[in-house]
Amino acid sequence: MNYRLVCRLLSIVCLIIGVTMVFSLPWAWSAIGHRTDENFQQFETHGFLGLIYSILLSIICWAVLWRIGRKAKGDLYRREAMAIVGLSWLIATILGAMPYLLSGSCNQLSVRLFDSQEHAPQVYGDQVSPLSDDQYALVQSLVGAGARGLSKENLSEQYNAKVLMLTKGEGPEYPFDQVFDELRELPHWRGALIEPDEEEDAPKDRRSNYRIRAVPMNIADAIFESQSGFSTTGATVIADLEDPVCIPHCVLFWRSSTHFLGGLGIIVLFVVILGQGSAGKALMRNEMPGPSKDGSHSRMQHTAWMFAGLYCGLNLVLTILLWLLGMNFFDAVCHAFGTLATGGFSTYNTSLGHFVQADPVSGAWIEYVVIVFMALAGTNFTLLYFMMIGQGLRLLDDIEWRYYIGIIVVVTITVMTFGMVYDDFIIDPETSVVTEFLYALRYGLFQVVSIITTTGYGTHDFDQWNSFGRGVLFLLMFVGGCAGSTGGGLKVIRHILFHKILFLQLEKSYHPTVVRPLRLGGKPVDDPELQTNILIYFSLILVLFVFGWLSVVTLEPDSTWGASEEHIEHKLIDSATAVAATLNNVGPGLGIIGATQNYANFTWWTKLLFTALMMIGRLEIFAVLVLFIPRFWRSR
């Protein structure tokens, strides 16, 4: 192993991360513009300083690694290339986590609330204490207000409204002041509730408000969020994206920027900038998704330039379209990054559903545009290049793309049919059949494309769909986009080859003397190792899925699912979808990590397990697993 050469090239990765963080700094100024619905007029000091410290740390890492490897000699072989790819993603994840930690970003409030129709449990680890309806109404009002909180007068109004809703019009049993005092005397709540003027350095709009303390992200949270961005998974541990006190806009922009880097590929960007000759070929072979990446050295750099150019161009076009449809520049850029990277990070808690709720007409057009660009992002970028130069018919000639579109059409029709039968898409009970069909088509198509491309955006809470529809979406997580796209998952081409290999083996069972070559698109596949590689890959995915599932079920306490038996019964299903969603880089799953939920409630060791699964899924297993083989690091 040429350690000096590995260190020298890894130093450039550190520099790329640091330079990219610079583009997030301007968003600390509110004058530049924040989210579409936000009017936050304060300079985000904590976010700005957190990014500055992170940039300095990246530069220090660059300097140290560059000094170690400055006298490196020799060529970059396959072993060094695999080490660089695996370690570069590890370094990017750690450096990318620094802005969350150093800015004091928060992932959730210090309470977790569950079923609002019952006496709500308040959970701290394994300790559960039920709250009365009045106490729960007060807590829910504070949670809804976020880290900014509410003045006493506004809190009292919110409290009365919540109690009326919970008691179905009966009203509060006790006055506001009495309930608040009782709540402060309960175990753990003394440190959770913050009275006005307790924090002198708090922004002015918080100093007169009662609020619940926000919990800063720990190391596991920050690493999870960072890897989720770079691996384009889109899973999050941040419960409230819309509160700039919890996560500043400049850090929120960095969060989306990790999608941009991850979708493009850190190593692809590396090859575009530096070339690296045969080293570039070795590096890209181990990072770009898909079963094969053959070609000459010059051809490989041309491929990197083509991929980067198309990727940046599509991001620019989508940003402009979203801006024209009503998003401001901040939202348009962040959602373009999330779409073309097939990542799914949004700037709102309800994802793209926020825009549908704010303006149904423009929101519908935003959905249609995002559907098209998600489908493009899940397509092999080589085919998009041919389409751009006027050879669009090559799309129809490509067997993987035909299957990819076919799966989308068939699954959408299936989901629509069952959804309409079970009334999953009814918005208004008096909606006509035609309107219901259009809603079903839009929501069904959007969610199917979002899952198969592993983007993970949501405009409809698919966790409320019928069991068959949710089961179909779960299976769709294991399909993925096309090879050579930014999509995750197993890839459509692997499924095609796997089924062809399976049928050939079945035929041999009753015709052992028949010798039939493996064909793809009418042409024989000459690679003798391909069949073995495909079968090994599917086997490893199955092993990792089962291992991850059993680990979560065994290690994660029942309190994560709440105190009621009804929630705990969902543990097996929720754990399975969480593992599938992280391993296949999808993001949302079912249950407590559904379309409107997040991963914040999991314990730190489970979050680190999910982080490892996301990285393994993005780098397609081997580039990560070899790092744990001692013989891999020994000298030749």
C-alpha cells in the first residue's frame, strides 16, 4: 500500500470539502434571502462561525495530509484506489458533520410526544410518565412553537385551543397557570422548560417567551446527517427544519450542498479537476454506481466531464424552473440539489408537500416538474448525453431504461388502483371521480418515482396508505435507478441480469445438457465473472439487510416507539423499512421514520449503524468492506 500517495490524494478531498463550505457562508445574512415563508431578520452568528471553524478544520486536515504525502512516488493501483474512495467518503462524512456540531444546531426538542388522542406519554430513555390532557395540551403548544417559544399570553391562547381539540369541546379542567406550575414540578421537566430571560445571549424574540429547550446535535446525529447528505439518502435526525434557531439557514444550505457533492461524486469531481490519468480510471471504477465501468484513460476523464457537465446543467435548469413556479432562490437551489442527486433533503418539515399546501396550483406544477427531473436523475447519464446531442432514440434501445420506465408505469397503476379502492387519495369527501383520479395519478406517480429513484421526497403521507400500497413501496426500495445515474438501490440492470441468470439455472435443472449463453438486449454477455458477481452482490445485500434488521430489533429499546402496545407492535416493520431505506439510500420508510417523521428518536448506536449502511449502499459494498480486511493494508 502506497500510504504517502493515498494521503496526498485524500488531502485534496479535504480541500474540496472546505472550499464547498465557503458557498454556504453568505446565507447567514438574511438580506440574501432565506426560505420562501421565512422573514428571519437576524444575522446567523452561530451558523456562520460554525462554518468558519469547519473550513479552518478542513484546511488543517488538508495541510497535514499534504505534508505527509508531498514526496509520494509510484502509480495508483486498484488497492490504493479502493482505499482512497472508501477513506474519502469517511473523511467527507466527518468534516461534513462539523458545521452541525460547531454551530450548535439542534435535532429535536427535549421531549418526545406520541398519540395525541390518548394521555400522552413523556419518554426519557426507558422512563415513561403519563401526562394529563391539560398538561399535554400545554406541552404540545410549546413543542409547536419550536425553540423560539411563545409569550405567556400567546401560550395561554394556544393552550386553550389545544385543550378544546383534545377534549372535543369540553375545555380545560384547570387554569393555565396551575397546569404550568404542575408541569414544572414533574421529573425532568425542570430542565426542559425555559422561562423568559433565563438565557441572556438568546435572540430578542426569545427573551420574553416560554419555550422548551432544544437538544443540540451530538456526534452520532451530526455524522448521520452528514453521511445521509453525501450518500444522497435524505434521511434526517432534525425534527424541525423550519426553525432557524434550531438549524441556521447557512447550515441548512450546507446540508443541501452535501447532496450536490454526493450526487456528483467526490471522486468524479476529483477526476474532473485533476485528471489523474490511469488513476482517474481506477478511482471512478470504484465510485460510480453500476456493474461495470470500462474504458480507456482518456475516455474515463471524458466521462467524468460529461457526467459533471450534465449534472450541473440539469441543476441549473431545475433551479430556474422552480424559481419561476414560486419558490425563492434559496428553496429552488436546495430542492434542485436534492432532486438531481436523488437525495431528498428539503427545507421544510413536510418536504415538497409544503408548497402543495401553500398553493395547490403552483404546488401541483412543482410536483410535475420534480417528477420529470427525478426520472431523469434515475436515468443513465450516458443516455442523457446521447439525448442531448440528438440521439434520443438510444433511450428506447436501452433495455435497462425500458424496464425502468415499465416498472414506474406498472407500479403507479397498481398503487393508484388500490389507493382509489381504499380511499387513500380522497382530499374532499365530495370530490368527483375525475378529480380523485387526477389526485391519485399525481400523488401515486410522484411517490413511485421518488422511491424507485431513491430520492425520498414526499407530497403525500404514504404511511397512511393501504397495506398493499405500502408493501409495494417497500419492495420498490430494493429496485433503484439505472446504472450510471445518481440513484441508489440495487439498480435495474442488476435485477434484469439476476432474473435472466435465475431462469438459465432453472432451465439447467430440467435440461442439464443445454448450453445457453446469457444475453442482454439480444447480445451475449461475454464477461465470465458477471454471473458470479451479480449473485454475490444480491447475497451480500440480503445478508446486510437481515443483519441490520435483527440488530435494530435487538438493540433499540421499545421506548423509541412510545409507551403503548400498539406502537411497539410496529417495531418489526419499522425496523425493516429503516434498514431498507438506509441501505438503499432512500431515506423515509414506514412508521416512526415515515414520510412525515424522522430518525431523531433512535439511539446513538442505531444511528451509527444506519450511517454505515448508507455508506455501504452508496459505494456498493466492496469499497467499504475491504477497509476492514487487515491483508488489504499490508505491503505488496
